[in-house]
Amino acid sequence: MLGLTLSLAGDILLALPANRFLAGLAAFLFAHVAYLIAFSLGNPLTARQLTWLPPFLALGGALTAFVWSGLGKLRTPVLVYAATICVMAWRAATRCQMAAVPRTSFLLALIGACLFVASDALLAVRRFRRPFRGAHSLELSAYWLAQLLIALSVRA
């Protein structure tokens, strides 16, 4: 619920007429921290899980490098945000090792987390690199589906 509430705050901040991008980014950052904590509850960190982290960070690093030239003063906040969302998705993936987590819950959370990464990647490319036709629609579709799947993963 905290992740959804913070995401709603981010949505509102990004929808306001004045440029509230940094405030919206912060709200979403805290939403991802909330999801990261939720995906980590009862899921102790193991050495095996650490081997799954590099692909997630590589994806975030590649995307950040792709939009780097358009970030300007937002480089540090976007770098922190990208690392956080990638770690959040990684922690969703590590839930597969938890015997107490039903497979459906694990899959919904993982797909939701990955769709959140995809949505934010589309937003970053559209905003900081080059807009393309249909980007906003794809971004919002992935975002809303991500939120739905993460929420459903709790019930599963």
C-alpha cells in the first residue's frame, strides 16, 4: 500500500503544470524502496542471489548511459533512481527461492517489477533522449500493468 500511495504522489507531481519532475522522481524512488523492502521481507540475502544482481544493474547502467547526455543537472538523481529500481526488480526475482511464496505471487511481482523498469526506461528515452510515436501510451500501459501485477502479487 505504501508503494502504491507513493506512486500516486509521483503521478500527481508529474501531472502538475509546473515542472515537478525531481519531486515526482523522489516520490517514485521512495515507492521503489517500499517495494524493495516488501520483496525482501522473509527473503534473506544469500550469495546465490548476488549472482543475479549484475544483469539488472547492467540493464540500468546501459539505459542510464543511453540517456546520459540529455540528463544535465538530473544525472545524480537519475543514477540513484535507476540503481534503486534495478535493485527492486532484482529483489522481486530473488523471491523465487522462498518456499513460502507461491509461484503465482513470485511471477506477478517479477513481471510487475520488470514492467516498471520498462515503463521508466520508456519515460527516460522519451524525456531525455528522443521522443518517439506511441512512447507515452506504451509507458503508461506498462506502468499501470506493473502496479496492478505488483498489487495482485500480494493477494496471490
